[in-house]
Amino acid sequence: MEIIQFNEFVIKLLNNKFGQSFTTSDLSNRHYSFSSTEFDFSFPIALTNSGGESALNSKLTRWLDNASEKIESNGHYLFDVDGNVWQ
């Protein structure tokens, strides 16, 4: 998946999931980062190799659902390639 398509897809998914307006941000050199007024998320660059939109949607939704108990406003959440989340 191209980087532009990846960014657009992740922004749409995060906007829908959190009801926020996300944009790309420059929080890390090894991750793609997305920020809103209340949240910062960083995902590994390797996700662009996850296949199509369906596979990416499944993976990101699963990761975010698994981390939902940890995710709070005004936090930065860094995901590794296995879907583990770090604050």
C-alpha cells in the first residue's frame, strides 16, 4: 500500500473510532504518527506491507480494541509490529 493511501486510510479509521479529527504528525522517524487534539498514535512503518485495506482494517481495529483499556485522552500510544502498545 502506498504511503499516501495508508495515511488516508488510518486517518479515516481513527476519525471514525475516536470521533476526532486526526492528521499526520512527525512524532517518530520509525513510525507513522497521527494526532488529534486529544490523542497521538504511532504505528510501525511495516504496516504498509500488511496487504490491502481489509487486512489493514482488521489489524488496526484489533490492535486498538485490545488496547482500549489503556487508551485515554491526552496520551501518546506507540504500537509495535506485534500490536503491543506503549505509552
